[in-house]
Amino acid sequence: KPIALLSFTGRRSGRSYTIPISYERRGDTVLMLTKRTRSWWRNFEDQPGVELRLAGRVFTGTAEAHVGTDQDLDEVAAFLSTRPQDAKAYGVARRSDGSLDPQDIRTHLPRTVVLHVHLA
């Protein structure tokens, strides 16, 4: 399973943090999701520099986060469709044919944060 280690500095505390997170790499951009109820993603509202460890390699880049909107539907659906455990964690059910219900994803978007890391 693709798990990255995302390292960043807290915007108020100045402390260093490293968290494991599911990801999907798309060229020089890495997509990640988190729940809006978590607070760590707020460190990325001002697009700070981050360090990302992917498949044993360390990359640097800038991160941006925003609460999911209907414009993110296709991107979030693609992300969750390849990660059944993540879909379940975000409360998105699978249909009897194994596909995700787009309406169910749309319902959960306002509670989901979309994080993009643009690799340097």
C-alpha cells in the first residue's frame, strides 16, 4: 500500500512533525486526503515547504490544502476507488458491484480535506 511520510513544521508551534499518510503520485504532484476534523492539515493553508518520503526516496516540495468541493469529486473518487480501506475510513460505501457511489462521495466531500504536494 502506498504510504508516505509527510514531514512539516507547525505554523504556530515551530515544532517538526512527521505523519504517515496514504498517497497517490501524479507526476510531480502527490495527492493525499485527510478528515476535516483533524487539525494538522491547517499547517498547509499557506503552502509551506514540506519533506515527503515516498518509496524510500526523500522529496521536497510545497503543500496546499483545502476542504473538498464538488470540483474535487472526480479526483477524490479516483483516489478512494483504489483504496478500499481509505474509502471505508471516510464513510464511503461500495455498491454491490464494488464501485463507489458518487453521491456518497459528494456527501462526504465537505468533511474531507484534499492535500496536494507539488514536488520540487
